[in-house]
Amino acid sequence: MSPQTDWDEKYHIATLVVWTLTGLVILFYAIIFINPRVAFNPFKPPLPTSTLVAVLTILPPTWTPTATSAPTPSLTPTLTATATRVIPPTTIPPPTATTIPTVTASATPRPLTPTRTFTPTALPTPIASPTAFITTYPYRPVFSCAHSGSTQIKGTVKSGGQPQEGVRVRVATSPDVATVIEEQFTRRQPDGSAGYAFILKAIGAFDPPATWYVWIVDGTGQPLSDPNFHFQTNNYPADNPRACWLAIVDFVK
């Protein structure tokens, strides 16, 4: 082999390496452009701060109507006021005998009736409404798993069979808002659906298996699907029917 041929072969190899590296750089930049919070991006944008409204934790103060003891002093002055009325009629003997029994008989049941009606009826009303709100969610998840070359969570959102764009989907490691990893809004896909996609690991799977919570929230952070819904991704091979690298979570309403 002549020196010129040897030099040409090395030149071709170097050119191939440079083109390969250039292609990989373009691919990585494209992935970062599509999803800035991809795992290998060292300069991820900050998550949008969202505060989840606490679920009516102000219930205990409503139990403090122990202040119902306050009406007792207010009721006792009314009794003394009626008692003073007994004094003027003493000038006329016949009416005093009839008015004294009616005043004492009506004054005795009055302190009992307000205290019985106030405490039971006021308390059950606020307790029943929050529990009904917490346990009812308009969206429900439909879950399936598949093997893939990377660890992802993706899905679609439908309402009445129609795709819904702009729905806020959240992924976290627990139902607590403080553990939220990323949020996305559903967008129109080429097939006409409205979907989202979280790339949790660009290449490979998590070992040991990882647990993820996915749910929908509204503009104020209130959950529209069950925030306790969760599943695990694993590193099982493709021939294992329980392999879950790509988790598909569709929400329907």
C-alpha cells in the first residue's frame, strides 16, 4: 500500500468521525429544543411554581363554637328583665297571680332550645362538602406499558371522545406537589390527538424500578384526576411481559 493511499484512508476515517459527532450534536440539540427538561440537559429551565390549594384545612376552627357558652350570659339578662316586670303589677293583685306563672314557664324552656339547635345543625354542613369534593375527579387514567429504548411517560387527554389541548399534566415521585418533576400542557399531535410526553431517561431504564405519580390539575393547581394514581417503570428485557420502559397514561372524561 502506497503512503498516499494510507493517508487517504485515514482522512476518510477522520471525516466519518467528524460527521458522526456533528450528527449526534444536532440530534441532542433537537431533543433539548423539543423538551428542554430532558435528562442530559445540564441547563434545564426552572419548573413553574405552582401552589396546590390546601384541601379545606380550616375545618378545626369551625368546631370552636364552644363559644356557644357566650349566649348563656346574654340569655340570663333577659330573665332578669322579665323578673322586674313582675314588680309593677303587684299594685293590682288579680293580674300578678296570672302573669308570674306564665313568665317563669316560658323562661325555663328558652335557654334549652337554642343550645340544642345550634351545635348539631351548624357542624355537619361544612364536614360533608369537602369529602365529596376530594373523592370526585372528572378525569380517570387508562394505563398500559411497553418496552422501549428509553424511559418515558406519555399519553393523550380526551373529553367526551374529543382531544383536549392545553390540559395541564403533572409527573412527580409522590402525590405531594413539592416532589413534582415536570409539568406539561397537552398539544396537538400529527395524528390529531392532544398529548404529552415526559422523557425521564433518554437512554436505558431505571434500576431499581422507579415509582411515578401522574395526574391532571387545573389553573389553580386543584387536581382534576386522582393524584394518588401511580405505577413503576423497570429495566426488564423486551421478552418479559411485565417490561415497562414506556408508560402510556391516557386520561378520559
